Amino acid sequence: MTLSAASDIYYDPYDVEINTDPYPAFRRLREDAPLYYNEQHDFFALSRFIDVDRALVDYETFSSARGAILELIKANIDIPPGVLIFEDPPIHDVHRKLLARMFTPRKVSDLEPQIRQFCARCLDPLIGADRFDFVADLGAQMPMRVIGMLLGVPEEDQEAARDFANAQMRTEAGKPMKAAAEGMAGGEFFARYIDWRAEHPSDDIMTELLNVEFEDETGTWRRLSREELLTYVSVVSGAGNETTTRLIGWAGKVLAEHPEQRRQLVENPALIPQAVEELLRYESPAPHVARYVTRDVEYYGQTVPAGSVMMMLIGAANRDHRQFPPDGDVFDIHREPRQHLAFSVGTHYCLGSALARLEGRIALEEILKRFPEWDVDMSNAKLSPTSTVRGWESMVAVLP
């Protein structure tokens, strides 16, 4: 099959209409154009699970060092040191190791009582109401409190920190990300917190990063530079907020559309962890990631030349029936567990995946305890304007 043979197939990550429901386009790409080329934006795309899975692992061919977002790679701007998702080994491994110590399974599981408390604080005032917003009332609140607490951002400033991180990813509908054109924000927003923590150490990520000594990629033992510190904190803040917020919004919509499965979760909360996995697979908050192609590579008889941009369509791969039989477009909390790519794979496997899973599980447990039934008001639902994550700005539950 040649690329031109599927010329009527079209996918554009900036197209508002396609983004509303990308799955018909994803299905056609998987079946008829497993290597796709978009002439307008000059990128290639992979959509089948096996191709995306292998390409994400192959960092030597598909590099993150110029960014992992189409706009950033095209802009060819300098990436500040410490942006883990925009680095390759060996420097990526050095930086990742520093943060990995702060997201160990034990440290994450110890957060359960506080996460539950944050959920209760959000949900208890809504008992007796006739509606609530999965995003505004919980999704935009609880993850912000958790990551703010972990970082050491004072509670009264956590909303501002969340809004700053989210603003970096916002776009005008149908347009590329602003940061690509303007250069990446270096995290100066967090400077005063870091200065405060230098004088007033505490048990949080900022204090740990201020004091950590490590061997860098040149073999030198040192502490993080101020610029690296600011970037680290900015990256953790953004990653800790956005995707979990989207997961909670999708939970509201998808479980309203599958009331029988929602009832089973109410009756048997032990099913909730696998429901979280199925939600992540079915509506992946980060539907695609981009890479810079370092050498000529061949797919389906076509050559992708060095210097190209390759988009890995995670949202398409996660619905591939070859990996998720018999039909990846069906939501099923009883599906046989199989690896999905919502948290990526390989070098860039999401450091916060255990935390996101924990937050998702506790959020669902606490919602279903208080609100076992709901419909959603789709007439007022609003998709988030960003080209990097896909989810809801607002998802209102109408309660019986």
C-alpha cells in the first residue's frame, strides 16, 4: 500500500471537529493508512499498537530531545535543561533518577489518606445538590491539592500554580500551542517558593531537589542549577495536574454512557482499579506524542526520512483490536488486562503513573459512594482547548 492510496483519509491534531471524536479517523488510519503523512503540517503518524509501542521504546531513532509536541519540534527552539519529557538518555536517565526517588511505590501509597481527605472536602458539600461538575468540583481541585502538597506550594497559592501550568498547554481552538512560538517558560513562576524553601526546608519535593547531590552526564558531582530547579518544579506541577483532571472528566462521561457497568462498580468497588485502566485505555488523556526522526526508517514499504516528525497516535493504538480484542472501540471494565500506552512506555514511561492510578481509584470510590447514579449535561460540556491533552473543561453531572 502506498501513502497516496489512502489520500481520502485525513487526520489533523488541530482540527476541532476531528478532536471532538477522533476515533473514526483513528480506525481508518489503523486499517488503511498505518503510516500516514499529513502534507499541511508536514508530519508522519503511526496508529497501530505494535508500531507505536516499538517506536516509543526506540529513542535512538525517535528522539525527544527537540520536544515531544509537534509545534515544539517544528519551532526548533532551545529546550531548558531538566524537561524530562523532552530529553533522551543519557541526560534523561540522570534527571529521571532524581525525580524517581520522590515517586516510589511506598511514598505514593502513603498519600492515600490525604487524597481521600481532599476528595471528601470537594464532594461532601455537594451532597443533596441536583448537579455537580466532575472537572470544576473535583478534577481541577484534588490533583492540584495533591501535587501542591508534594511540591511544597502553600495551599493558598495552589490554584495559581495549577492555572500557570495549564496555561502553558492551552491553545486557541484549531491553533498550535503558544509556547512553541514564544519559547518555553522557564518556570520563574515558582522562583519565590524555591527561595522560601531554601530558608525554610520541609518534607517536600522542592526541599529535596534543593539539597540533592548527583553525578551528572559529564561525571561531575553537583547540585541542580537554579534554572534546572525551576524547570523541574514547573514540569512536575504541570504533569501532576492536567492528565488526572482529564481522567476524572472522562470517568463522568463514560460511566454515564455505561450505567450498567457503573452499577457493577457501585456493587463491587473491587472492580474500580480495572475500570480506571479501561478508562485510561478507552479515553487516553494524552492521545498523541511526537518525536524527531534521527535516521531514515521504513514502514509499510515507505521511507520516513531523517529530520521528519513522527506522531505516535496513542489514542489510536489504545483502541487497536489487535491488542484489545475483539473490538477496541468498546468500553468494558471486564476486559482482559493487557498493556495500554496511556502512560507511554520505555524511557518515558510516566513517573507519576502510580500516583495517577491512586488518584483515579480514590476519586471513583468516593464519587460512587456518594453519587451512585448520574446523567451528564452534554449540551454544556466543553472540550479543553489544547493540542497536547484531550479532555473536558466542564462535565456536569445531573443527579436524580
